[in-house]
Amino acid sequence: MTHAQEPLRILAFSASLRRESLNTRLMQIAVAIMEKQGCVVDHASMAEFDCPSYNQDLDASMPAPATLFRDRLEQCDAFIISSPEYNGSMPGLLKNAVDWVSRFRPQPFNEKHGLLMSASPSMRGGNMGLWSLRIPFEHLGARIYPDMFSLATAHKGITPEGKIADEKLGERFENTILAFLSLVEAAKHEIGSTA
Ligand SMILES: Cc1cc2nc3c(=O)[nH]c(=O)nc-3n(C[C@H](O)[C@H](O)[C@H](O)COP(=O)(O)O)c2cc1C
């Protein structure tokens, strides 16, 4: 069976709840690029996956946002997250949601391809937060793409029309996403050819 005609299904969300979130704006650019490539993008919001604080006593009664996150992961070929960096690390609400979802069996992050990106007003663009975010995902068996994109001085780096202001950086952003999609596509065909 070939999957050549099937579009890639990508779950995409920004891990910020903030109305004017820079990460949400960066994700909107990424979604437009993926849709131009013919992907079916499930453009979610962190608010949908935001869970109460994890409590192992409650494993038997998963909160609805965790179940929704699991379901949406299961329906996609890959996920892409744009995450703020808080105090040199990932936002607690994202780690909390990942902890809940990690309790499902089968564990839905296992073997799922993921691309991480960030936006921050700082000079490093929140890149340190992405290194910390790799740890739980890789622990769970997710195939996190080696390149990560971090938009520095992001408060000035996105035009009002929703483009990355620096043309060369915009090209690099697009190329990172396209390379990730190629890998996901190749993996999907590989799995299809052995099934
Ligand atoms: C609690 C807190 C901690 C933060 N820590 C960092 C940090 O370590 N590194 C960084 O680049 N920005 C840090 N920031 C600034 C965020 O990058 C900035 O608020 C950013 O706009 C948040 O992402 P958002 O616009 O998508 O909500 C922090 C912000 C908050 C509220």
C-alpha cells in the first residue's frame, strides 16, 4: 500500500496562553508554510491541552484536555510546537500536559516525529527552553528533529502582515520546516512499504 497521495497530518500549536503571544504568531507563519505544501494541519491551542496539576492518584480518571491531546497526537503523523522559554526552561503547563499524556498506553509520543521552535524578545530566542523540552520528548521516544528554530528579538522580528522580517531568516525558517516535512514523509512511506 502506498501513502504517496495522502497528505501529511501535522498537529501544530503554540505553548503560550497569552493573547498577543509571539510563539502563536510564529506558529501561524509555520502553519501557512505547511498548508502551502498540502499538509492537513490541526492548528490547536495550548488552552485546549491545559491540564490541572499532575496527580498520580488521578491516573484512572484522566482530565479531558489530556485525553484530547492524546487523541489529536494519535491522529497526526507529526507534531510541531512553538514554545516560550520561562526561566531558561520549558513552560510548566506544557511539561504538565506532557506528563499527563505520557500515562496513556500505548504512550502516544513514542516514535512520533516532532519539530520544536521558539520565539522570544531575548537575543537567544528562547533556544535554551527547547533544549530542556527535548529531554522529556526524547525520553518518551519522540523523534525530535535535530534542527530547532528560535526567533530572537521576536517582538521586532515579525511584520504586522505576519512574515519573518529578515528575509534570509524567513528562508531559513521555511527550509527548516520543509526539511522536517521531507523526513516525516519519508518515514511515512517507509512504514507504508513494510506494512
Ligand atoms: C515567567 C517568565 C520567565 C521568562 N523567562 C525567559 C527566559 O528564560 N528566556 C527568555 O528568552 N525569555 C523569558 N521570558 C520572556 C518571554 O520570552 C516573553 O514573555 C515571550 O514573549 C513569551 O512568549 P509568548 O509571547 O509566546 O507568550 C520570560 C517570561 C516570563 C513571564
